Amino acid sequence: MAMKIWVVNGPNLGLLGKREPAIYGAASLQEIMALLAQRAAALGVELHNFQSDVEGELVQYIGRAIGAADGLIINPAAYTHTSVALRDAIAATALPCVEVHLSNIFKREEFRHQSLTAPVCLGTIGGFGTFSYVLALEALVEHLRQRASGCESR
Amino acid sequence: MAMKIWVVNGPNLGLLGKREPAIYGAASLQEIMALLAQRAAALGVELHNFQSDVEGELVQYIGRAIGAADGLIINPAAYTHTSVALRDAIAATALPCVEVHLSNIFKREEFRHQSLTAPVCLGTIGGFGTFSYVLALEALVEHLRQRASGCESR
Amino acid sequence: MAMKIWVVNGPNLGLLGKREPAIYGAASLQEIMALLAQRAAALGVELHNFQSDVEGELVQYIGRAIGAADGLIINPAAYTHTSVALRDAIAATALPCVEVHLSNIFKREEFRHQSLTAPVCLGTIGGFGTFSYVLALEALVEHLRQRASGCESR
Amino acid sequence: MAMKIWVVNGPNLGLLGKREPAIYGAASLQEIMALLAQRAAALGVELHNFQSDVEGELVQYIGRAIGAADGLIINPAAYTHTSVALRDAIAATALPCVEVHLSNIFKREEFRHQSLTAPVCLGTIGGFGTFSYVLALEALVEHLRQRASGCESR
Amino acid sequence: MAMKIWVVNGPNLGLLGKREPAIYGAASLQEIMALLAQRAAALGVELHNFQSDVEGELVQYIGRAIGAADGLIINPAAYTHTSVALRDAIAATALPCVEVHLSNIFKREEFRHQSLTAPVCLGTIGGFGTFSYVLALEALVEHLRQRASGCESR
Amino acid sequence: MAMKIWVVNGPNLGLLGKREPAIYGAASLQEIMALLAQRAAALGVELHNFQSDVEGELVQYIGRAIGAADGLIINPAAYTHTSVALRDAIAATALPCVEVHLSNIFKREEFRHQSLTAPVCLGTIGGFGTFSYVLALEALVEHLRQRASGCESR
Amino acid sequence: MAMKIWVVNGPNLGLLGKREPAIYGAASLQEIMALLAQRAAALGVELHNFQSDVEGELVQYIGRAIGAADGLIINPAAYTHTSVALRDAIAATALPCVEVHLSNIFKREEFRHQSLTAPVCLGTIGGFGTFSYVLALEALVEHLRQRASGCESR
Amino acid sequence: MAMKIWVVNGPNLGLLGKREPAIYGAASLQEIMALLAQRAAALGVELHNFQSDVEGELVQYIGRAIGAADGLIINPAAYTHTSVALRDAIAATALPCVEVHLSNIFKREEFRHQSLTAPVCLGTIGGFGTFSYVLALEALVEHLRQRASGCESR
Amino acid sequence: MAMKIWVVNGPNLGLLGKREPAIYGAASLQEIMALLAQRAAALGVELHNFQSDVEGELVQYIGRAIGAADGLIINPAAYTHTSVALRDAIAATALPCVEVHLSNIFKREEFRHQSLTAPVCLGTIGGFGTFSYVLALEALVEHLRQRASGCESR
Amino acid sequence: MAMKIWVVNGPNLGLLGKREPAIYGAASLQEIMALLAQRAAALGVELHNFQSDVEGELVQYIGRAIGAADGLIINPAAYTHTSVALRDAIAATALPCVEVHLSNIFKREEFRHQSLTAPVCLGTIGGFGTFSYVLALEALVEHLRQRASGCESR
Amino acid sequence: MAMKIWVVNGPNLGLLGKREPAIYGAASLQEIMALLAQRAAALGVELHNFQSDVEGELVQYIGRAIGAADGLIINPAAYTHTSVALRDAIAATALPCVEVHLSNIFKREEFRHQSLTAPVCLGTIGGFGTFSYVLALEALVEHLRQRASGCESR
Amino acid sequence: MAMKIWVVNGPNLGLLGKREPAIYGAASLQEIMALLAQRAAALGVELHNFQSDVEGELVQYIGRAIGAADGLIINPAAYTHTSVALRDAIAATALPCVEVHLSNIFKREEFRHQSLTAPVCLGTIGGFGTFSYVLALEALVEHLRQRASGCESR
């Protein structure tokens, strides 16, 4: 049966492709998710994705993953640094989760250097633009396969 | 001509495979690097690697990459949190560099949450065990290819 | 006329009973609220309850309590530590409010030791699992009765 | 063509006029916005306004201003001090934005002295009650006119 | 056999009822403890209480509870914020302990917001005046009963 | 009788117009004050202004306002962040005072984010260049008029 | 009727005169108190004094001053910096209290610069050796006389 | 020959008696200094005093005390908390100096709890209104007499 | 004549051997002190020991060591981190003192990493269980012998 | 045409040579400036110098350097650590400025380790007594010459 | 078979005996290690020692102890406070390690009060000069013997 | 006999001239040291220099200066901010040492504002590019000459 991976996108990511395409690229979040879904299909993964600017809707979506998904990919965007609720939601699922960032948060303002969600995730990937999502997908698939085969990566 | 990528491994990583194989895996750093080199070859990348427990030797190796390498992968290990010298060395090369960690540093002691080297790197990947290196290699190759083709990922 | 008490439940509390029943108990939030309503009825109290993962919906519900409720019981969950908006909402109602926690927040991560909402509440109760709600109900009823009889507890 | 200015009102501001009119005045937010619209009309400005207690809905509204509005006036209320998401939303629009507060935040609790949104705004105005909005409107109109005439105020 | 619960009262609590009765109530600590003992009796609990202004005497009393009491209720008063010794004493007993405060410590000076003793207690109750003791008694009895019946509250 | 408003300008503001006119505008402080005086006259306000680089002279000038002025506008410039003496002087006058800044202090160095004077002012306005003074004048006049008519703005 | 002033001496002060007389003077605490009592007698003041190394005994002594003394002089010594209990005791008496130190605490280690007791005292005097007590006595007598005559010093 | 003591009064103290006499007393600084001079005369002390709102003028006056005065009394007012220059000036004179405050600085805002000048003074006296000056005079005279007689107080 | 060494044991140490013997060992503090006395006797040392849970009693005991003991061994337990009074008492004796801990305080909570007493001690030994006392005895005897022979260890 | 360099001396420097000549040397500031002027003349530099204890007068003097001087040497003394106004003044001139200190500020109190003025200076020199000025002069002349010849030192 | 204990000496310890013998003693590190080896021999312990100023060489030496040594004694000197790499190396060996210091680090600068290595050591001994090594040897031998006999000291 | 001055260059300085000559100048460290040696020869100084990226090798080189050099010039580069070992090494030599920086460290990242080595140096010079070395040489020669002639600069 196909692995089920849910991708969660946080606030302002819905604006991708709509603003300053010279800088952020011409691809909308929908297009990026579509491309990611192709890659996922090639890996035998069924991909679902969700975007919301509302912290609580992200919490709800993550909560619904219990018993439905095998793993999570999350780009919490601005909520990375402020949301204890997202942290609690991820922890509640007890699912492996990969935290993704488009930019390298360590190059930005001081308050973006800390992540409230990272400590409850498997690992983090950031700084590679939209390719960060591809890496996260591979990382999660690798982890789930190793776990299935009884030898978790460390 | 093949891309040249140098992999830099910091303190205590030479002990991999020698201690507690049940936990850290049976593969030594040499074996991991050999596997990574295979993957690199498949991607048309020429891989060099270096390990030292001595901060200054790591600084020297990185300095020698100027004009010789196309990009760097670094696992600064414990020096991530204490070495301004490594940060300066990476910045001096002006090469794209990916910071790699075996473990998820955000799950560990408070003093491991900050990285002195990350702000001068392209991006960071951590928490996926030895697979973190594979992801870093892919990320760096993707970045170099996009740069060569004139459209950097963001 | 019956006292009217509104119970406000914050993010992730909707997952109670759905996940890890061995740990969190088999009772869902609905069942807990039903039991609390029974206890309330015995005390001559009319109980309303509301759960949302969305900070702003909690703010709205609290705002509607002005002129409609005699007191509030709130379990702000993760928003305890981050929500100035909930604090302002509680303060705006000028109603007596009891802050409730299932767990003892002082036993958990450092960032959970501070409460933004507690300074605008009558008092706080935490660490007694679902029984915390029962204690909060009794505390609020006692307070309202003493206030009605002209001698507030201190 | 008329300037278009969008006014964004944050959490708990919907309660204005409903509670403690002796203190906060008898005017509801609707009435204040109506008065502001009159003033705007006199200045040849088309005014839109939006209030939400939900952080993510505010983020969405601001995101929709791209290409639709000439400038923003925002009273982030409690989210001033906690919302990186609002900050990112304002920055994403690249529109001139004026931050408004009814009260003087420097007279209040320590945690209200810092503003996460102010660094991405043109300027801030606070402490003048509902008149703060009028001043913000004038400031924004003046800024847009000077920019139009090629000499930005500083 | 009756549950044995020891109540420990810290510094300055002996002044209750003696000073400013209009504010703190006319009841002395003795009277409050007598009332609590009645309530305890009704619950089948044997209550002992002790007050001291001397930190070390409180430590000694708590130490004597090992093997003699089933649970503790403590109002550490000023020592809440300064006494590592009380914390160690409570932890040493390995008994369930409820921390009680007459006032809501979160409404008071910054240095009263942290509790050194709370992390080694079952839970905390504060802000309800003398009724805080009654709630603590109920909480502790409930906890001991559930533990006796094999299903601890959480 | 005309309202009397005193405008106080702090250190380095005497250099306005003398240095880098392309950036700071060609208008000297004298010219700006003259323009403001015109606006004031139109509002029926008698304006006095004073500039000094010397903290103590600013303190003296403010002290003389007792019994002579109806309100103050102050641009404390660098002293905003360091002068307890200016704060005490403003508080001593018990006059309504508006704090003005040419630039948005929240966009600048960390140490400029805090204001020692703002907590004793009516409100603050910053980021609108020389137009900040005009807004401050309007805000103060509005405040004095509402106070005269018995309904202070909030 | 004679004013009654109680003098409270904290930990280690009992060693005065016993150790290093070349440095601390040859006078024991008893001798100093005797001299102070003479001065008090000359001022028509009845002086009581108490020394203890035990924080709780100091708390008890202060508590007994309610209704018995007109004012307090306290040298809390090391407890100045650590005792919330002494602070609460002084506040509970609602008596005017003068805090005294033999040495200038601002010349000593950083942790001695803060005083937990000073905020609940009338004022503080420190750095004048045993003469600090004489000054405190005069200050307290002056304060009590002015209060008696209806014009408190400020 | 008469002792010469110079009294230095910092910013805003020139307003004493001019503002809010019901609160601060009807005496101007001149009157207070005149009364202090009388007391000084009775003690055989020649008193000089100086007030300035200008930090640098206070520094100059203190510098002139070298070789001219036997001791200093200083009320640095707001400069207590901000002036390294006053601290250096006092230290440069190598004269015994008593720091005086009208109010108890520990009862006020957090930033007033630290004194930059106190560490270079003999001692500090604060909280006794204008009587603080009288106590400072006595303390300084006592210190100078003991030093003259070869046995400094400690 | 025999060296005299006094051993001071702080709060909760009286519980050793009484609670959880499987963890803390079956030996009571009395038995440990008896064994230490034997070792002391073999070294020609006369040993006295004292335990109290009361900070002030420990201060008194230490004060009595002046002129009576040649050196001190202290296990301040919880007071290590909170007692300025113990620090002052040790410093007042001017005796060499060795600070002892059963556990390694650096492995425990953050607040246990700092020691208020260590800076006035000769040295510290911690982490070796009851054997820490034996090491402290040897260290102190060695120090006293070297001092007697005129060549202090460093 | 001769380079014009202005030397700015801050508070308390006017006391040099007047106090404790054994320590600070017998040379007054005037003599030091005279010697520096000789050295300057030898280098073809026209030197002006100014000393004031008044922060604002230093600000004014620096402001007047715009268009009149080629570079600045400043010894801000105590204002180094507290004056944002001096920092703003130096920055406003856009002139190269060398910060000088007689002593090594890193050897002194913690609060002297930070410099508010250094970030807007070319560089800093400290710890070499009066020779620090000579070094600063040479550094500034070298910088101005290299800039004139089109190759700035770095 | 003899216990094998490795002694690791950090930076600058090679200078012992070479500089200021009046202060640090005439013994070189070699002589001290020779004496320690004698003591070790008497205890049936085989001692190896290593000194390096290079952090990474210390890391390597410690790494080689895996499988070769029974325990470690380390004097990390300056690296105590800065080296996460040494900490990781010690932890990686999983060997009991005793941290030794010649001086009492709590008597020295603030930054020397924290130890990065102590949390991964068995215990620490400091302040007893060269005798600290003897105590460490005894402590380690005692620990290894108790562990061998199945009853670890605590 | 010629003065002997040793110049110590820290990590990454070996890259000077090799990278980005347009920015850092075309001169290699060797060329700079050669030029400095010429200047030294003219001053009658024998210059030795050493560069290493390895902290411990720098420590060793400095240690060898005892008895061999008259003074030190050190550019600790990145180790300025992290190396307690270098600080200890410099202090151990008891030689006058001048700290040099090419750039103005106060203009760079916050973590570069503090220097661990400066407190044990004579003074610091920074911000003047390679000319900083020349100034350091002059400062050190001046200091050694004044010390030789019995009048140290201050």
C-alpha cells in the first residue's frame, strides 16, 4: 500500500508566485505542490497538501493526520518561531515530521533563529528554496522505509 | 568537467562505527564517505573528504578549497556552536556550503540550538543520520546546476 | 436564576480520547464536558462550553460572554504562553475567570512556566488531569456565591 | 483615480463601544470606521476596512491588498507583540503601512513595548484614542502624495 | 484506614487574622485549619498541620512525613520563590503534594511568578483565598483514591 | 486665549538641512519650525520652539513650561534612549506631551527600540519625516480641545 | 508616651567585635545596641533589639511588632538579597521601617546590589559603619514626629 | 579651621517648591539649602551648594572641589542611573562623598534601582525627603571627624 | 596537638539512610560521620560534626568555629545555591573550608550549577557519593600540613 | 593645503595633570595637546582641539566639523558607554574618526567594555596612555593619505 | 590485571614549573605526573598521561581511550569553559572521568564558573593545587573498585 | 641589545592576499610581515612572526616567548572571541602584549564586540587595515622604552 504523506504549509505561503516572481520564482504554491506530487508518485507515495494562514486550521489539519498519514512535511513559516500550538499538534500525532524552510533562517533576524517546532520533528531542512521540499520528501521516505525494514537511520 | 565537492567532517566523527554500533550503526566514517562517493560519481561529482578533530586543521582544509572546489559540505559537529574561526573560513571561500548534522540539534541541549556556521552557509540539513549527507550532496548539486543554468533556487 | 458559566477549551484539546487512550484516558472532551455539566447542574449552574484550535475564535467566544455569562473557566492550552489576544479578551469581559491545566506546567519545558493569561484571572489550577475542571467549577461557584453574599474570598 | 487605503483591525477591537462605554467611548468600531471613511472621502481616498480576531484572516486580508490597495493602516492590537505572520504579510505586500494604537503601548506592561510589526511599517502612531486613526490616514495620504510627486518625506 | 494528609504552612501565615482582618478575613490560621480538619473528617481524612516561619523547621516536618503521611498540602508562602531546600524535602518524600497559594501569584511582582517547589508537586492551586485549601484537599483525596483504585488522573 | 504649545528639539537636530540635503531635505530646522508655526497659527495656537544639544538645557526649558505652556511636543532624538532626566522633566510638568521622531525607530538599531520618555508622554508619532511634527501638533490640539470640552480621547 | 522602636539584626552580626577587631572595631553588637539605646533614651525613645541568624526567627520577631512598636530599624545583612519572607514580614506590619547596612552594598559583589527588603521600607542608609544605626534612629524619629504632627517628610 | 562641604544637586531639583507644593512641600531648593547651611554652621561646617540640570556642569563643579573641599554630598537625581561621567568625577576627587535621594529609589521603576555613582561614594541615604540631606551632613561630618582622629568608621 | 576539623551538613542530609536505601545507600548520616571520624582519627584529626535543616543554625555553628577549629568541611546541600548568609559566615571565620557534594551538581538542574559558597572556600569536591567526604578530609589535612610547613599547595 | 584634524576630549579629561600626577603624569591636557600639535605640524597637519565636560557641547563641536575638518580624533571618556548623541554626531559628519582611550577599557568594569561610539568610527586605539593620541594621529593621517591616493587601507 | 587510567592535561599546563616557580611551585608537569604514577603504582594502577595545547589532539587522545582505559582524569584548563568537542569526546568514551582543576574556578572570573565538561564527568575536584590530581586518582580508583564489586558509590 | 618582539597571527590570516585582492589588498601575510620587519629593523627591533590556524599551536608559540621575547603583538582573529586558552597563554608570559585587528570589530556582528584576550593585553588597536600592525609595533616599542627608562606610559 502506498505511503501517505501530508504536506502542511503555513502563513503567507499562499502568496508564492503571486508577488515578485523575479525573486521568488514564477511558480505558485499549487504548481510546486503539483510537482512535488509527481515526485511523490514516482516514489510510490500518496501526497496530500494543505495551506492555511490560520494557526488553528493548521493545528486541526495536523490533528486529523492521526491514523490517516504515515508522515508529515511542514513548512510552518512565521509560526515556526511563535506557535506552541503547532508544536503540541505535531507531538500529539506521534508521526515522523520533517520541518522545511525555503530560506536559511539562520541568515535572517535573530528571532527567526529559534524554532519551537523543530524539537518535535525528525529533522529540519532549510535554505534550498523549493528544492527543500524535494529533499524533505526523500528524507521522510527514506526514514519510513528504514523503519519498515527495522533499521532506523540515525 | 566534473563538479568538485569537498566534504569536511569535524571532531569526534572519526569514532563513528567504532563505538556503540547498535546505536550509531556499524559503518565507519570511511565507509560512509565511500558510499557518498559512489552516489557522487553517479551524479558526475568528484568528491574529496577530510576529517579532523583539530579546529585549525579544518580551517586550513577549507581555506585550500578556494579555487579548487565548487562547493562544500560540512558537518562541524561540536564546533558548530563554538567556532568563529570555521565561520570565517567558510565565508572566506565564498563557496556554496551545506551544513549537515547527523542528529536534530534542536532536540538536544540548549547550547546546541545555535549555529555559528549556519549563517554563512547556503542551508542546513539535520536529523536524518547518515542520510543527511546524501541530502546535502543532492542539495548542493542542484544548487550548482541551477546557478550554472542561471536560475538559482530560492 | 441559575449561574451561567462558560468553559473555553484551547488548541489540541479536541484530540482528547482520540489519541493514546492508555495515557490520556478514554474520555473525549465531549464526555468530560458532559460530566462537568452534570456536576454543574447539581450545583445549580448552567454550563456552556466551546473548543477551538483557532486563537481568534476563542477570542470571539470570550467576547460574547459579556452580559451573557457570570464567569469563565479557560484551559488555554498552548495559547497560555503565547496569546496576548486571549489575555486582552479575558480582561475585556471583566468576568471572574479560572485558568485550568490538565498537566502541571511547572514540570514541563521552561517556556511553559510563564502564563500570559493568569495575571487577568482570578486564580489558576493545574496538574490534576480532568479533575482540574471540577476544582475550577467549585472555585468559581464559591467565588460567585461569596461575591453575591458580599464577602469575596481572598 | 482615488487612492485606495485598506484599514486592518486586530483582535478584540470588535468589542469597542460594546463594553464600558464610559471608558472606551460609546462609538463602535463600525461607527469609527464610518467617520474615518467620511474623512477619507474628503481627502479623495477610497477606504476599505476589515476586522478579525483571527490572526490568519488578517494575514489573508493583507495578502489580498497586493495590487488592490495603495497603502495600509493597521491596528494589530495584541498581535503587535506576538505575530511574526502579520509582519511577514505586511512585508510581502511592499505597500506603505502605518501602525496605529489607541493607547500608548509604552505606558503598559513590559511585553507591550516591543512591536514585531513596526519594523516593516512606514511609521507608528499611538496614544491618541480614536484620533490615532485620523492621524494615520493623514500620514499615509501625505506619504503617498509625496511619493507620487517624487519627493518622499523622511 | 484513614488517609493521612499533612498540611504545611510557611512564613508569615501565622499572622492571618491578626492583622488587617478587613482585608485578610477575621479567621486565624488555627480557625482555618480547624475548618479544613472538619472537611477532612467528612472525607475520611486525618489531617495534621504545621506552621513555621523557619525554613529548616518546615524541611524537618516534611522529612518526618516519610512513612507517616499519604500526601502533603503545602503553602510555602515567601519560600516558594527562594527555597531549594523545601523543593528537595518534598522530592525526598516521594509523596504526592499539592502547592497552595491564597493569592494569584501571577498578579504580583515578577519575582513571585516562578516557583521552585511546583515542579516537584502534583499540581498547584492559587488565587482563591482560604478556599484554595479546600480545593487542594479535594484534589489530593481524589488523586489518592484514583491511585488506590489503579487509575491515576492525568 | 490662544493655546500655547512648546516644541523641544534634541541633539543633532540643528544640523538638519546643513548636511546631506538630498537625504534629509533642504529645509533647516528653522524653516521647519517656521512652517509648523504657520500651521499652528491657522489652528489658533501660539508656538514656541527650542533646540539644544545639551541635555540639561532641554531639561531647563521643559521645566520653564510649568504654568507657561498648555502642552509639549518633543523630539528627544538620541536622548530618547538614554535620558532619565528628560523623562523626569516631562513628568514634572504634568503637561500633555507628544513624542515625535523623524525616522521609524523600530527600523533602526536594537538600542533605539526602547524609549525612556514615551511612558510619560500622551502618545508617540514616528517615521513620517518632517510631517511627524504636523501630526503631533494636530494630535496635541485635538487632545487639548477634547479635554477643554470635558471628553478626553482614548 | 515614649516612641517604641525595635531594632532587628540579621545573620552573622552576632560576630561583631569577636572577629578581626582591627577591621570591624572592638565593639560587640551588644555594646553597639547599648550605645544606641542611650541615644534613643536621649530622644525619648524606648529601644528593643533582637539578633538572630535564623531567617524565620527574624520573621517572627517582626510579626510580633504589630501593635507593639511604632517603627522598625532592620539590618537584614545577607538576607537583604535573598529573603522574600523578611520583605513580606515588614510589609505585613505596615510600620515605617529603615533599612541599615554597615558597608556600602554598591561597592561589593553584583548580587549584593539588589535589595528585596528596601522596596517595603521607608528608606535606606548604608556605608557609615556603626554610625548608620544612629542615622537610622534619627531618620525614624523624625519621620514619626512629622507624621504625628501631620506633615510627613517626602 | 572649618570643614568645607560642597553639596551638588542634579537635574530637575531646581523645580522643588515650584511645582505641586502639596506633594513636594512648599520649600524651594534654595530654602532647603539655607536650612542645611544653618545646621552646617551649628556643626562648624562651611557649606557650598550648586545645582545644575547639565551633567557636564556638575562634572566641572565636582572637579573644582579637588583641593578646595573636604567632602561632598551629592543628589545626582536622574543622573544616578545613567552618568558614568559623574562617577568618574567623584572618583577623581578622591574625596569622601555621600549620595542622597529624596525618595526611596527601590520603590520606583526597575531602572532606578541601580546606581552608577554609589560604588564610588562612602555611603548612600535615601527615602527621607529633605531630611535625607541633614542625615548626609551628619554622616559626612562624623566620617571626617573620625578620620581626623585616626579611627575611620566602618 | 591534634588538628580540629568541623564538618557541617546542610538541609535534608539528616534523611540519608532513612529513605530509599537502595538508591542512597543504607548508611545514615550518623554512620557516615562515624566512619569519617575513624579515618580522621587515623590521620590524627579530631572531628566534630553538625547537621541542621535551619540555615541560621548552620550560620551559628560556623561562627562558633572561630578560634576553635582549624578547618571546615561543608556540604551546604540546597543552601549552596541560595544562601548568602552561609557564604558570609564561612568568610567571617577566615578558616580553610572544603565544599563537598554527594552528587555532581553540574549534571543537575541549571539553578544548581552556581554556588554562592564556593568562592569563599579553598576548593570543591563533588560527585563521588559518601567518598566525597573522605577526599575532602584528605584535602583539608594536606592543606593544613603544607601551611604548617610553610609551603601551601596551589 | 594642510589636512585639518579636530581633536575632541570628553568629560573629566580637563583634570589631567591636576590630580595625582604620580599616577596620571604631570602633563596637563593643554600640554599634551601642545605636544600633539607639534607632531601634527611635523606631519603637515593643522590641529584643533576642544575639551568639554558637557555632552551637548561636544555634540555641537563635532557638528561644526562638517565642511571644516578632514578627520576627527575623539576621546569620549565616560560618554563612550552612554552617549547615543555623540554617536549620532560623529555619524552625521561622515568624517573618518579615530576613537582613543588612555586606559585599556577591557581591563575595567564590565559596563566600560561596550562602546556606543566605536561602531561609527574608523577604528579604536586604547591602553597606551597619552601615546594613544600619537598613534591615533598617525592612523588618521595614513588613512587620509591613502584615501587621497585612491587606495584605502582595510 | 591492573586498572588503566589515562590522565589528560589541557592548554598551558606544559608551562608548569617553567614560569614563576615561587608561585606555581618548582615541579614541572612531567615531575607531577611522575609522582602521580608512583602513587598509582602503589594502588596497582597503570597510569598514562598526555598533554596538549591543541583541543583536537586532546579529543583524539580521549577517543583512543575507548577499549584501552578503565577511566579518565582530565584537567581541561581553559577548554573547560569553551569546548563542546571535549565534552562530546568524554561522553563518547562512556568511561568514568574525573575533572580536575588546580585552582578553585569559582574564585575566578565569571566566565570560568561554568564547565562544559563537568556534566559528562563522574565528579569534579578543584582548588587544591597539585594535590587535586592525587584526590582525583583516589576518587577514580574507589569508584572503579566499587563498580567492580557491584556497589557504586553515589 | 635589540628588543625582541614576536608577532602572532591567528586563524584564516594565512589567506590574506590569496583571496579577493581587490578587497583585502594584494599583499600576502608574508609580504606584510616582511614590511613590518623592515620597520622593526629601523626601530632597532628584532621581529619574529608566526601564523597558525590551530589554537593550540598559537598557545605553544606564546608559551615559548617566556624568557625569549620582550613583547608580543597578537592578531587573534576569530579566536579573540572564543579562546580562554589564548588569554591564559598571554597572561602566563607576563609580557606586554598589543592586540591588533585589521577591521573595526565594533562595526561587525554582536558576538565580535567582546574580546577574551584584550583584558590581559596592554592595549588594543583595530580598524586600520595592515597599518594596525605598524601602530602596534610603535606602541609596543614606546612602552618598552618608557619602561626601560623607568616611566611607563599610562
